[in-house]
Amino acid sequence: MCKRDMQSKPVTLKKHIVFRGTITDAPDFDPTTDAEVLYNAMKGIGSDKDAILDLVTSRSNAQRQEVIAAYKCSFGQDLIEDLKYELTGKFERLIVSLMRTSAYHDAKEIHDALKGVGTNERCLIEILASRNNRQILEMVAAYKDAYGRDMEEDVITDTSGHFKKMLVVLLQGTRDESGVVDADLVEQDAQDLYAAGEEQWGTDEAKFIMILGSRSVTHLRMVFDAYEKIAEVSIEDSIKNELSGDFERLMLAVVQCIRNVPMFFAKRLYKSMKGLGTADNTLIRIMISRSEIDMLDIRECFRLVYEKSLYNMIKDDTSGDYKRTLLNLCGGDDDLAGEFFPEAAQIAYKMWETSSMTKVQLRPTVRPAPSFDPAADAQALRKAMKGFGTDEDAIIDIVAQRSNAQRQEIRQAFKSLLGRDLMKDLKSELSKNLERLIIGLMLTPAEFDAKMMRKAMEGAGTDEHSLIEILVTRSNEQILAMNAAYKNAYKKSLEEALHSDTSGLFCRILVSLVQGAREEGPADEERATADAQDLADACNAESDEMEMKFMSILCTRSFPHLRKVFQEFVRCSNKDIEQVIRKEMSGDVKNAFCAIVRSVKNQPSYFADRLYKAMKGLGTDDRALIRIMVSRSEVDLFNIRKEFKDTHDVSLHEFIQVETMIGDTSGDYRKTLLLLCGGED
């Protein structure tokens, strides 16, 4: 047999399903006794909620169905109706939902998502993207039985476009589950997806629907790897670039579930609890549906990504009997354990491997303006500032829609043609945040960074987060240019300023970074393994020795090399590097090292988080907002936008609109930020 034939022969991969839920069958189970306990807990005045929640959360769903039957046989009453009568609010919703079978619970969630005014698309996406064929078919049958309606018809009536088509495909419950993988078909599918999106103008959505909606999980994982080699971007990035709206969200959810279902649910749980208010329906749905399947893995993914345990997030975000029930379903606090479960360690290792393989195509939101005429722009700016009053709209439209290089030509033309300093004129005509933003845009990147470093250190107190953000995320070339600009503007070296304003190991970290001497180039596999072992060994040393070893590696090695180091660190220690830093270190040192790790892992995600923190809560950190929007607009602000939407379930555009409304009475500051943002996602 020739080599070609050997390669193309279909391979059957056997999949052993291991359930890692927190709820299992109770030993010595007696449904009649349980029915009696519940009856006694609800009879008379008031109800014994502790008895109810302790019993319900310590029985599997199959056992609960036996309890329902025993309750009716013993007392001639419907247990679910009695529970609805005795309990109230979120606690009642949670307990009653636990008493339904999985299929009827999913059917009710879909029904509630479709009924009334508006559709809960996120609920439809979560359920249909994450369920296997058997679960989907059982849910469809339960829907028909419970509501006398066809689920597919209701979905078609309530949705539209490609989003509707993909939902209908998923509703068939016909995804290939044979375990057969054909290497030739893997390559063909990867090539077809590339041809349907990145390779052409426009997108062939039908091809995405056909492949992502029907191929097996194992097959698609191999397709995604092959796709990345062809397109040099991940399938997720291509979907974000090519698709939009609910269809984009659905396809991303399908990809995330193909890659890692527990990680998908960990992110959904985080989004349900972060910020003001809790999305209780989402929280209840996930905690119930995954409690007997993979809650242990979800917990570990949650801790890996969000720096705290799922248990503690629920504890902080909920209250009363509702909280106690959710915590029983969660099953334990992973912050008390230092190491990963074996499966979670594999997930962490794979995350770093994916990060090291992914080539992210950085995309700006501000590009050079076509048909650019610096003299005409200079004259237009002078006209906008001459006479009584200022035409802010004219200034904003020019400055925010020119590249930085073009703005420097305008500065020069303004002086050559009019004999005036454009920067001084702008400062005299504008005020407050609009002035700071426009001036920031008119400075060169090096001048702007130098000014931001100066602002972070002047006056009472130091803005350590700004110092960290700038020095961690700039290239060697950018840092050296910033050093020169700082010396030119303030007649003092940036290193001297850092020595004057910071101290201890934090100062040494900043001084190391400000040298602009980080290694460049790919990972050295052998050295990365040695570096990882050195970091793992340092975790057992004294605190000072540990921090020095971390500094010597994290502040000097190239980002590609550090990705490999952090991946091997999981293998050496069974821990995640960021979790170790957060647990063992404190203050500015911890913040600096975490910023390096997060930038190495996913720099657009790091900036998305910084933007969110700059605007959430009471008041806006306008300096941070301006700094990031100006410095990233010609680098990767489009990528940051996508990460922001993915993490926070709201577009950066919308968030800026809402959060900058207070204090910006004219709206000019907000308008400029939105122009830099570049669009609504």
C-alpha cells in the first residue's frame, strides 16, 4: 500500500466518556423515605428549607424522579406543585428546575427563550451549541410533549437569516458521532472554510454552517488545527472577522464547545455573575445542567481563567437559601487547593500550546486617510479655531480620521503655511478630556508614551498600573524611542525618574523593562524547559529569591519563548503560572508579573480588561481610557474590541457611549472616542 493510501485511510477513534459531576447517586437511597422527609418539611406553617435543599442537592436527577413518583404514591399530591407553593423567588426556581428531567428542563428553557416579546438568543445558543445528539433529540420530544408544539417551527418563527439556519441544523441532532476521522476530509474541510472566508471577498456562510454543524467533534478539532496552518489565524479570529451578530456568537459558541465544553461554561458562568446584577436564569441553568456531567472541570477552568474559584464567586454574588443550594451544586472551593486536577492541568497545558501556535493578525481601527492633503487639513483646522467659538466637529473629524504619520505632516504644514504652533492653538481652543484626547492624538507615539509615563509619576502618588501597562506592552523599539522622547521633553532620563518615584523590587522590574532589551525571536525549546523548571524550583525558595528568579526570566525572555515556558511550567509544577504569582506575591510586584503573563497569553485581551476597569463602576479613569484608545488605535484596537465583546457581552462602542455620558455634556469627547473605536460590533 502506498504512503498516500495509508494516510487517507479513515481512522476510528474510540471516545471514553468520563462524567466528572459534583452530584452523583446517593448511597442507600430510599425514595419513599425521601418523599416523607420532603412532605414533613412542607406541612404546617412555614417550610424547612434546609431539609429541602439538602435532600434535593444530594440526589441525582434519576433519583429525584423516583422521589417524585414515591411522593405521589404516598401522599396523592404532585411534589413539584407543592414545592412551587411552599418556596418563592430564585430559590423556588432553582429547586423546581432540579426536580425536572434534563430534557424537560432544556425544553422549558428553550420555550421561555422564545415566548413573549423578544427572543433570548444567548439561551438558544448556549443550549443548542453544547448538547449532544441524544440530548437534543430528547429535548425536542420533551418540548412537543410539554407544549404540544414543534420546537423547530417555533425557532424558525422567532429567528432569521443564517442564525436561524444554523439553529435548525443543530436541532436535527445529527452531528457525526461515529468516531471515524478521514485525514483527507480534514484537509478538504479546512481548505473549504478558508476559501469560504479569509481567501475571498465576502463570506460563504453556508459552507461554515455545513461543516461546523455536521462534522464530529474529533474531526473538527483536527480541522481547526489544519485551518490555522493554512490561514495563519485561528478559526475563532476568522469567524470574528467574517461574521457578525447572533450568527457570529452562535458559531463561536459551537467552536468553543468543540474545543472545550467546560471552558465554554466557565466563561458563561463568569459573565452571568460579573458586574452589577446577576443573570440568575443563566446561572441556574448551567449549574443544574452540568452538575452531573462536568462541574469539576468547569470549576477548574473557572479558576484557571478568572483568578478565583467558582465557589467564591457564587458566594460573593448570591445570598440565602439560593446561595446554599448553588454552593451544594458547585461542590467545593478550589481556592483551598493549590494544584490542578489532572484533567484541568491538561487543559491549562493545551491553552498555552494553543496560545503559542496561534498567529494573531493585529488589526487597527485608524488607518491612513486616502487622498490626504496636509495643507488642506492645516487650513481647515485653522478655520475651525479662528474667530469667536470653535468648530470642535471639524477638528475631531480631521484628527481622529488621520494616521499618526499624517497628523505629523499636518503639524508641519500648519507651522509652514500659517507660522503658528498647532499644538498651542489646540490647547487654547479645547478643554478638559477632549483637549487631552486630541493633544494625545497629535503627539508622536513616543512623545505620547513619554508624557503618559511623566503623568503617572508627577504629583502626589504614583499610578503604578500605568507604568506597568506601558512598559510591559511596548516593543524594544518603542521603549527606546520613548526613552529618547522623555529625555528630550523633561531633561532627565526615564530610568532616573523611575528610581526617584518607585522602590524595591518593583523599581528593579521597571528599570529592567525600560532598558528595551527584551530578547526577540522564537522559543528555544530546551531552554524553555530549563526556565520552567527554574521557576518551579523557585516556588519552594524564600520569597525574595523566588521574585528575583521570576524577574530574571519574565523581564528578559521573548514573548514566544515565555509562552513555551509557561506551558512547560504546568508540566513541571501542575500549577498555572498566573495562579502562583497571585497566591505567592503581592502589591505592585504581583501586578507587574501578572501583566506580563496576561500580555504573553493574549495582549488584546489584557487591554480589553484594562478598558473595562477604566470605565466600570462609579466614575471613569479617563487617563487610562485615553491612553489605551490613542496608543492602540493604529495597532490592535479592532482585536481589543472583539475581546471586549467576547468577555463582557457588550461592545466597546456601546460601553463607551454609556460610560462617558456623565461629565461630557457636549458629547465631543465621546464622539472622538467612538471614531477611534471604529464601529459597533
